[in-house]
Amino acid sequence: MQFYKIWKEGTAKGVSISTWFLFAIANVGLYIYAQKYDSLQMIVGLLGTAALDTAIVVLALARERKERNEAAA
């Protein structure tokens, strides 16, 4: 929902980038800790979520950069 909100509204206001980044790190850490590297459920559930969290961070950073550039212009 957060990814969609950022994409649709075109702004990253109210998004905690550090929190989403830490969620991504936590999901990767949990995947490693679980040691079920060949389990499809773990790959999709943890690494898929980590990828989505990372996508939110990247999109939010891109929107913030765009907003800064527009404000400077």
C-alpha cells in the first residue's frame, strides 16, 4: 500500500525511509537466520518482502530528490 501511495501521489511525504530500510534488513536477516534457503515459502515471504521494502525506499528517495530539484529550480 505504501508503494502504491508514493507512486500514485508522487510524493514521499510522511514516509519513514529509515524504517522501510530497516524492515528490509530485518527480513534478509531472518531469512539467513532461518537457514531454509531452498524453501519457496521463505524465499517469497522474506526475500520478496525485503525486495518490496527496498523498492519503497528507492522510490521514496527518488521522489524526495525530485521534490528537492523542483524546489531549487
